[in-house]
Amino acid sequence: MESKKVLELFGIEKIYANGVAANKEINIAFEKNEIHAIVGENGAGKTTLMKMIFGLEEPTKGKILLNGEEISFKSPLDAAQMGIGMVHQHFMLVPSFTVLENILLGREPANAGILKLQKERENIEALCREYQFELNLDDRVENLNVGNKQKVEILKVLYQKADIIILDEPTAVLTPQETEKLFQQLILLKGMGKTIIFISHKLNEVKQISDRITVLRKGRVISTHITAEVEAEQISELMIGRRVTYSYEDLRQKTSGEAVLSVEHMTYRNKDGKEALKDIDFKVKAGEIVGVVGVEGNGQTELVDALFGYKRITSGSILLNGTDISKMNIKSRRRLGLSYIPEDRMVQGSAADGNIRENVISSFYSAPEISGRVFMKNQSVQKVTDELIERFDILCNGAESKISSLSGGNIQKVVFARESYMSGKLMIAEQPTRGVDVGSASLIHKALLKLRNEGTAILMFSADLSEAQAVCDKILVLYSGEIAAELYEPGRITEKEIGLYMLGLKHQDKKASGGNEDER
Amino acid sequence: MNNIISHIFNVEFIGVILRLSTPLLFAAMGNVVSDRAGVTNIGMEGSMTLAAFSGVAISAYSGSAWLGAAGAVAVSILFSCFLGYLNLYLKTNIIMAGIALNTFAASFTVFLLYMLTGQKANSAALASKQLPGIRIPVIDKIPVLNEILSGHNVLVYVSLLSIAAVYFLLNRTRLGMHIRAVGENETAASSVGIRTKRVKMAALGISGLISGLGGVYMSMGYLSMFSNGMIAGRGWIGIAASAMGRAKVIPTTISAFLFGIFDSVSNEMQLGNISAELIMTLPYFAVMAGMIIYSVKRTKKEQKNA
């Protein structure tokens, strides 16, 4: 076969100024007439890689060949001129402009500064016919649905005469029907000689649409396969790889209590009208840690927001010890015994410029033991702070230390100390060990288990499967806004099996999981 | 009281409204341009004050009203672009930069006035020029209409033309399209190669040009001298009018005229026996009331849409 390689990457390496290596040893060749999927977990380096191809970042090392010639892009405009176009996950469209205006923006035909947009109308209409886009060029983009907005983006790229089109998680915002249409369109584009780079972590989609798959893990290319020759399971194993394992079986005391949190038929529709959570049903009992896992973007964020009170659910109910909290504000929810360890400890979890004392009381500053009618009871505040610093082994120069002077693990301990101080009924812990070292992670795991043994119900969201397996009594797998599986004794289940649920390749029957519950 | 009512329901009163709405219209149109690019020209009050003073000073020394007006507009453009430079390139908070520039303009004009005339209150001692009035050929012959529409200062007509000019700029020119794109989705605009800072600077410059004409009108049309504090919040009212009109040309024009009507009514009512100071607060009160009503409406609408 003759060489139809269009874009080749050789030994690409990207190390950011802060020393983080986002990509290493990247070697990929993209061919003409192919849909090439790039898969990998969050943080595997997909986005950085695409940014380098599209000129948003410059590689630290290595070379990029376009049609056999070495190139280097200073900006996305360079890339666009060379025929590389990108359809961003967040659309780059001006809402009040028409389809026509959006496509022409930046290269609008004009005569002495006065617009002559209609000149190009026919060309764009021809383009629409050629690639079978059914769009009315005079519709305002703000009135289009998400699928059509995406078409405008693709059309924009085609109008710029791109031969290589990068699509970043294009199906994340689409309904299944829209996804189907997009795929037909992509196959059509492929047939007309375009190269399509399809970034995704939805394996079944990748399997359906792509010709070849490249797997990234920890910034490196693990392997490239011809799609027809591999099973989705193999790919998922390659994506996940091996992880650090934890074991805490000896710390787990038998405690079985009443249901503290019962979520019943909860549905949440986001502002685009998409059901981000569909008919969610589960319970968390006192003295139980329930883990929620899933590929990012499958409803975890929405679930946290709904439970904690950032967002109002569309229907269903959230019962905390029998009280429906779904319409309460965050303060009332907290008063009923809900505590929360947010995913981003610097933004939501703590005030970086505040000191430990201020941060540690910030969720219960109005509690009678530390607050009088007007003034704070400073001695009590100090006592509580010192006690927490000691109990959680927070490395610092006393209660006055600024949060920003602490290490990530210690900041997380401050957040944890605060959230566990008011003996809560239910704790929501979102990625409690993300980005902390193994030692601190282990300490936080043990603290979680201690709370559990004392009878707190804990709902833990984790992107780290081995952590979820080691710590949790039960794991819920979210896939596209639904609970795909409810798995008991997760330590006995293989990661591979959980992965199948996470990627939507397997789905538990709702009734079957209910039956499982009864057996216990 | 009857006296006042007869003053208000009078053909001449429409002419008064036109004259008093002119500076507000200039300020409002100036703000439409900058607001659409996503930067509020918060230094508008200052640029109008400087323009009012510069027009008087330059015309007095050059002997030409037109030269005075041109110089004043140039000063206003530079002043607005300086705000842009502080905000866009030096990353100053635009509100802080605006406060600094506005207070600077207010006191610096008084300083220069004192240097030139030895007076702090007004420029009566300077032989400054006034821009001419215009009689419109055909309308001048029609009985009632000639009283309303004809014989105003040239800038009154320019302010009406500026409505069409701004509309044309925003909707029919490449720069206007870029201004709107930058204001609505800056990342989208820069992703197609539009230099967003330059576009914002251009918008601020145009905003300075239009609002500068408002300043010139005050000292070389409406009155024939500069006096301390003569802009009297008209720049701010222009910002409010543009906010109420969501920076759209027609609604903003309506808002500006609305404030102009209140200004005129308060002007006429000062002849009555109600305390003049109280009456003079009317236009500002109208602005506040207008902003509140508008904000409440918009919030409700947004909640409905959400």
C-alpha cells in the first residue's frame, strides 16, 4: 500500500514550566481517510497532545511532520492555515450571530470595511450540500440545539479547508440520536479524504466509529491498534494499567445501621435540557462507605451538586434521615448533619489566604460552643483548632499558619478535620485523596474508616478505582447519568469488571441489583 | 403650578427635550460601542469634561470653533484609549482606573481653567467660540415643525445622526462585527484570529469620539463657556442608558431620551415654587428607578428562562 500518512508525530514530549511532564515519547502517524481515536483516562495527556497538534502549545521536544515536511505552529491560526481544524468541546461560537456570520467570522468578505457576507453564502451553501449539513444559514446560533451548534463548528472547520479535523470529546454534549448523526457525518467526511482525530473515553463509541485506536496512559503512547482487531476490554485494560493497591480489611468493623441517605427516583435536567442524572435510586446506611465511580462526565459532579444543594433536582427526592432535603439550602442541609469534602480543596475547600483556625471553623462558626450572640468565643475556637491540628496530625507552625503555606496533603487534612468535627450523619467526600501523596492518602482513608466505624454514613466519589475498592463497602458505577451497577464487596471484584460498567459495555439490570440488596 | 404645566405642554418644550437629550444621546451611543466590545467606558464622565474644557480653550486661542471641536474630540479619544491601555495592557481594574481618570479630569480642568483665567468657576473670561445653529431648509417653512426641529445647534443634529452611524458601524462593518464578537465571546473571536485587545481599543476610541462630541456640545452649543461641574453626571447617565438598553442601539436611544425628558421636566419645574434643589434630583432619581425596574425585569426573565 502506498504511504498515505498525513500527520506524523515523532518523539513528542511536553514538559510544562512547573516541571509536570504531560506527554512523553509520543509517536503516532495519522493517515488520510481514517478516523483515528485517541483514548485514555483523565489526565492521560490527550488534551495536551491535541493542543500541540493544533498550535496552542509548543512541544518541548520532538517533531511534527505534515505531509512529510517538518512544521512548527506558533498559534492555532498557523495550524488552521496548514489545514488542521479543531472542534472544541466548548463551542467557539458567538450566540447572537447567525450561522453564516459565525462561519465567516475572522475572514469575512468586505469592501472598504463594509461587510459583504452574502458574497460567500453560495459557497457555504454548496459546502452544506456537499457534506449533507441541514442548516439554515440565517438561524441565530443561540436558537440552535447542541447538535446543530456542533455542525456549525464542523462547517467552520471545513470552510477553512481543513483536511485534518480534531474533535475533542464531541459526543459528551450530544444525545444518542445526535451522536448517531454525527457519526454518519464523520464517516462521510472520512470518505471524502479527510483525516479525523477523535478524542474520547467512551470505548463503545470509539469501537463503533474509529479505524484505529491509540491508547494514552500517563502521558505516553501505550499502543496503537486497528480497531477491528481489538476488543474493548483489552483497550480498557491498556487505559487503566496497574495501580497502587491499598488494604484496610483489618480496620473494618462490622457495623450495619439504618439508611441515613435515601435517594429516590432522582432526575436532574441541566440547563441545556439534557438529563444529566436519570432516575437515580440508592441508599447509604449508617456505618457504611458507598463509593461512586465512573468516567468523568457521567453525572458525578451533578450528583454531588444535587445532594449538597448547589443544584435543584428536577424530580424525585433526597431523604436525609427521613427528611426530604431536596429543596433546602446548603446551610439547612448542613444543620441536618451533612458534611462535604469538595473536589477542589483550594477553590471550594479552603480559603488560601486564611489561617488554619479560620478555615477549620468556617463550616460551623455559628455553633453555640464557639460563638456567642455577637462575638466569637476566641478561647474555645483556639481549643478546637489545637485539638484538630493534633488529632489529624496537620504539619504546621500552629493555628496561625496560612493555608497557602501548607502542602496539599495537609490542606486536605484541614478540610477533613473541619468536615468531620461536627459529628455528621452523612459525609460526601469528593476525590478526597486526589493529588495527595500516598502517606496522606492512607491517613485520610483511615480517618474515613474511623468515621464509618463510629456510625457516619459516607458517600465517596473517587476516580481511583483501587482506592474505592479498598475503602468502600459498596460501589455504585455511574454511566451516562444512570447507575450502571451496584457492586457489593468491591474488593473481590476485578478492576477489569468495574471498568466494563464504567465504559458502558456492561449494565446491571435494575431489578437484579435490587434483588442483591434483599439477599443481604 | 399652572404656569409649569403650560410650560411643559408646549411646542417649545419638545425643542428643550431635544437640546437636553443631545449630550445624553452622545454619551449613550458612545457607551453602546464600548459595551458591545465588552468594556464599559467608565471614564466617560471624565472624557466629556475634558472635551468640554478643551473645546473652549482651543477655540478661544485659535479663534476657530471647528478647530476647538476637533481638538476636544481628539483629547476625548486619547483619554478613552488611555483607559483602555491601563485596563487591557497594564491589567488595571477598570473601575479603579476609571475613578482615577474621572477625578483627574474633574480637578485638572479646574486647574487649567485657573491657570488660563484666574477663575475657578467658569471660562466667561475666555473669548471662546460657539458652534453654529442650523436651519433646515424645507422644514423651516412648515409652521409648527420648524419650531420643534429647526434652528438647533449643529451638534443636536449630529447626535441624531450618531444613532444611525453607530447602528451602521455595529451591523454593517467588519469592525462592528468584530466588536460584537469580542464582546459576546472573546475566546471564540480570538480563536479565529481576531486581535481582541485591538478591537476593544478601537471601540473605546470610537466611544471617546462620540462622547467627546457630547462634552463639546455642553460648552460650545448648549452653553458658550465651560463651567466647573457642567457635565453633571451626564456621562454616567449615558452609561446607565446603555445598560438599560442592553447596549442595543434603539432601546438605548429610547432610554437616553427618557432621561432627557426627565432632565427637561426638572429644568422647567425649577420655575415653580418647589425647592429647586429637590427638583434637580429628578433626572438622577429617574436613572436609579429605571435601573432598578430594568434589573428586576431582567432577573425575572432570566429565572424564567433558566
